[in-house]
Amino acid sequence: MDATDGDGSFEVWLAEALQAELDVKPSRESSVINVSFTSADPKFSAALANAFVQSYLDTTLDLRVDPAKQYSSFFDSRQKELREALEKAQARLSKYQQDHGIIANDERYDVETARLNELSSQLVAVQAITAESSSRAAQARSSATLGDVINNPVVQGLRSDLSRAEAKFKEMSVRMGEAHPAVIEAKANISELRARIAEESRRVTGSVSTDNNINQSREGQLRSELAAQRARVQQMKAQRDEAMVLQRDVESAQRAYDAVAARLTQSSLESQTKLTNTALLAAATPPSRPASPNLMLNSLLGVFVGFMFAIAFALLRELRDRRLRSVHDAVQVLGLPVLGHLPGPMKKPLLGRQRLVMPQQVMARLPRVRRQEAAAAAAGERS
């Protein structure tokens, strides 16, 4: 109260009072710090030095642990938010897969793509067959010398029978005449063979047209299947792209959650640590003898300072005392010549006793300079 007039706090005043006696010296070539405290009590000095060091260690630990605790709290709340975002993204992906029946999206997409390629190959093959059958059908409609008709074994057999029948008819006509019943019968047989050849040719031609119609129908069916398969693949591709977007959202949320979880674990471990990069090398112990005062040094300093003060006092005393102690002082102060001076008595021993003896010469000679000055002064008075 007397020192601060009641202002401030007792803790601040006490800390300032203790810090006034605290000495902290960092080392120039290392990270070692020497802490010392000065007081009249050696045990109190050691206790205060150790207390300051321990407070420094605790403060260093707090400066490291407190931010870790704040980070741990922040990452904890952030982890909860990211967990909710991850669960929502996973739920959206699962719902989309369930709605579209997607189990193994990539595998199904590959199967459907292979099916599309297969249908495309089949369509190309059928188109080639259809083109050929169409050409054959057109040729069958415009000509009777179609290769299928000519190469048909039934038609070939009938043509062979017809050739033999015609040869036999010609022979019989020449030999028997056209009115002969055998010739008429042979002629009827030739007509029947020709009718059978025509019928078989129509049947073969009709089979070519039928094959052409079948091929065209197959081609149309393949076209429809190909278009449907292409639409299915495109739909699956769109679903696959959308599912991949949802999957990337899930993966991104998962990565963010994992990163925050790792930082949370690290911050939690740092907030619980009790170790710092600062350690106590040696605790302070009460000293065996006081660091001050140094009697020998203080005595020498006292003698030296006293001697200097004595010399200064003598000089000051001499400067303040204006008594005349010599002829030169009298001439300098008064500015007049000195005619003589009376010396002081001298002490001489006489039979073991001291006695005062006056000097015989009392008058003194004037210096030449003083004589000249006196003569000049006398001349001035006469004039």
C-alpha cells in the first residue's frame, strides 16, 4: 500500500519486486540459460531461482499444449461435420445405385459394351448376306438362268430327263411319225418334264426370295436390337458418369475426413503431452558463502576513495584559505615590492630541550626587478 498508494494488484507488485532481484543470462554459444536470484537468505534465493525456472518450464509447456488443445477442439467439430457430409454422400450414392439397379457398374457396362459390339458385327454380316440375297432375288425375277436354279440337283435331273426325252421324241418322230401313240406319249412326257422344271425353278426362285425376305427381316431385327443396345449403353454411360460423380464426392469427403481425423489424432496427442524442448540442467542450491559484500575489495575501495577524498579536501581547503605564505604571494596579491620579512623562529635542541632561536638577518634584499619598479615609482612621484 505504501509503495503503490493502493493502485494495481498485489500480485503485480510482488512480481515486479521479485523480478528486480532476478538475473537471467543466456549463453552466447549454446541454448543454456543461467537464472540466479539475490537476497539475504540463501535458501530463499535458491527456492526463488528454482521457482522461476519451474514457472518458465510450465509456461513453455502451456504455450505448446494450449494451441494443441484449441486445434483439437476445432478439428473435433470439423470431423463431425465431415462425417455427416461423408454419410450424406454415401447415402446419395447408395440410393442412386439402388434406384438404377447398379451393383457392379463397371463390369455391367463392359458386358453391355461387348454386346453392342457383337450386335454391330452381326448386323454388318447380315447386311452383306442381305445384299447378296437381294441381288440373287432380283436376278431370279429377271432371268431363269439363275445359278441356284441351274445348280439345283432336282432341276439338273429334270433337265437331263428332258434332254433324253427330247432326243427320244425326235428319233420316234422320224421313225414312227407324229401320229403314233408312242410319239404322242413321248411328247406329253416332254411337256410334263418342262412343267416340272418350271415348277422346280419357281420353287428355287421362291426360296431365294424367301431367304432374301428372311435376311432383310433379320437385318431389321438386328438394327432394332443394335439401336436398343446403343440406347442402353448410352443410358448406362450416363448412369455410370453420374455414379462416378457421386463416387468422387464420396472419395473427396472420405479424404477430407481422413485428413481431419489424422490432424485430430495428432493434436490430441500433442495436447496430452507433458514434454517440451526445455529441460532443467541443474537446480539451484543454497550458496555456502554470500556473494556480497566482498570485504577485501570493499576495504581497498574504501581506502582508495578516502585517499582521493582527502586529497580533494586538502586542495579545496587550500584554495579557500587566502593567507600569504611566501614573498611571492605577497607581491602577487598586493602588487607592492617587499622590503623585508621576519622569519619564524627555528627550533634547536639544547641539552635535550628545544628552544626558539631568532635568525640574525632580518632585512632582505629587494629583487632587481622590484628595485627598478620602485625607482620608476619614485620618479613618478617627483614629477
